[in-house]
Amino acid sequence: MNNGVRKKHKKEPKGCALTYKYTNIHIISYFTKPFLPIIKIMKKLKVLYLILPIIIFQFACSKSDEKAPQFGEDFDREKMDLFFLTIEEKNLGMGSISISKNGQLDYQASYGKSDISNGISATAQTKYRIASITKTFTASIIMQLIEENKLALNTKLDNFFTEIPNSSSITIENLLRHRSGLFNYTNTPYSSEIVTQPATQEELIALFIENGTVFQPDEKTEYSNTNYVLLSFIIEDLDEKSYSNTLEDRIINPLALSNTYNGGLIDTTNEEALSYNRQSDDWILASETNLTLAQGAGSIVSNPNDLNTFYQALFDGKVVSESSLQEMKKMVDGVGIGLFPIPFNDKNAFGHSGQIDGFQSISMHFPDENVTISYTFNGVSMPSNDVLIGALSIYSNLEYTLP
């Protein structure tokens, strides 16, 4: 994110969805430069890494001028099924979506293949790399540690990493809200050979030191994965265990998230999806980033059902306290703590999105309607925002023309 979240909004007739456009909430990384001191310069190849995609909700009108019905109120389930069947038949995408209302599953669909070469179809149990949605998990754990008085929002980074530039001025809150000024390490180009190799904490810290800063702490907001990698290292320090184990103990086990864990190499025998990029009329297997590079910025594997369970629990006060949740929802330059505002029609959600290799994902919770929606793609041809607009429009009984 370069200049914070910008929103375009225009008034429309009653019963119509408003136009909201988010721009610059994204990060693209290309690995073509030496990543670690021990690695030689290799052949340059652009590889997409972690991205928080641009979110655009376009204008749509309800079927009458009356007030739009509530989310999921007698929505056209056959049309929703046909929507995703059309996406599959036209090779517009592959993935899964889940919609829950009042904590109960209301709609689920999976389409396309999780493993094309072996002819494995996606199911409700298929697991995907969720990339930057991981940040909501990481932020929640940090807020738990604050509640336990092991940390504070104003704790300085130099309590953990004195060698990081400006560490004596950067606070935990600066890291959480992307206001540290630390260079976003995934904006640096690296070769494909590098991103598929594991990285240690020491190697990543050395990289962060080398990259330096782009502005003074708390001067402005600029999205940086560096912040959340550091937060995951701080979690490991305070909990005296790996990020994976802390994730299990603090979130996965208490919420019984059976399809969620800190990821490693993709294991298709464990119902994990491979990711693909669309080229001409073919799906081409995408490169596989080693998740030790992502850490708490984007290393979790999950599926839409589990993501909905997590977000519902977060907003029900089962993950952090009410005061911590309010702090997470508080926006500074359009950015919360592990959350972003996502408006649709006259409704407002909080959530996060992500992208790594050929995977794209988003989770959002609408507190007023108590509706949670998550989707995970492992192949994208039709823009993911357009898919989300279609699903939300049908679920809201707004007029929508199938692709």
C-alpha cells in the first residue's frame, strides 16, 4: 500500500449497491536479487509472492426500489450453484467458497481441480495456502499476549531486535498497523531458485537490516510483510515455542480447526491444493514458495469453512477480549490490526485477503448481519473480485448476470 486506502463513493438510488474502490492495498514481489548471503545470484525469473489484492465492489441494483433484503434471505441457491458451475465449465477459476450465517454453514461450493495432473477435484475438505489472511491470526495472537501482560502496544522493537533500523522508535502497534517504515522485503526481486529454498530467522533478520527503512516510524501507513514476520518471531520469543505450535495451542485447538495449520511443502495426499496460473487455454502449475520465507505474514494453510469458524469466533469474543477486538477494528489511515474494512452495498465487513504463487483468498465478516464469507482460489482467470461480487450479489438478491 503506497498512499493508504483510498475510497471512491457515489450516491445511487435506494436499493442499489454503492460503488467502493480500494486501491494500492497490494504488494507484489519478484525474486530476482540475491536473497541471502549464502545464495549466489541466479537466473532472473519473476515470481509472484504475497499480495493483498485490490478490492473493488461494483455497482449493482436490487430487483426493486424497496430496501434490499437481508443477507441470505431466500437467496437463489440454484443461481449460486449455476454461477460456480459456469466458472468451472468455462475454466474461469478453481477453488472453494463458504458462507456462514449466525455461525452456521449457509452455503458451500468447490469447483475445478486441486491437482490437475492426477485429476483430483476440489472438495469442501481441500486445503489452500491463504497467504496474508495469516496476518489476522498473527495479530490475534499478539493481542492475546498483550492481554497476558507479556507485551504492550507501545513496547519497542529493540526489546527483541536491537539491530533492526529504528528499532528504538518502532512499537508493536507500528508493526501491527503497517506504520513501522521498514522496507517491505517482498518488494525486492528474487530468483525462483531462492524462493523455493528455506530461510532461517537469522537470514531474514539480516535481510531486513540490509533493506533498511523507507520512512520514519508512525509517519504514515505503508503495507509491509516485514512487520508481520517480525511479529511472528516475537511470538516465538515470548511463548518459547515455534509459531506453528503457538498457533495450534492458542487458536487451532481451542476452535477445533481441523483443516488449518502452519504450512510446509504442499502435500496433495493430505488434500492440499496445488496452484496454477492461466496461460492461453491451459492451467500451468505455479512455482511453490517456501513458506519459511513468509512466516506469520503468510504461512498458514486452511479452507473456507475453517476460516469462517475463525472469523466468527474472533468477532464473538472467543479469540481475544472485546477491548482487543475494538482495537483491531479501529482504523488508522484505513488499516486496522490484522483487519481491513470491506464495504459492500450498504453493509460493512472486516477482513483480510491474500495471494501467494497461484493462490488467492479472502475472508470477511459482516458484524451487523453476522455473516462470514471466505473463498480460496488455486487458479484464477476471471478476476477474483468479480467472483466475489457475483457471489455477494446473488446472496444479497441483487441483480446479477452470470458470466
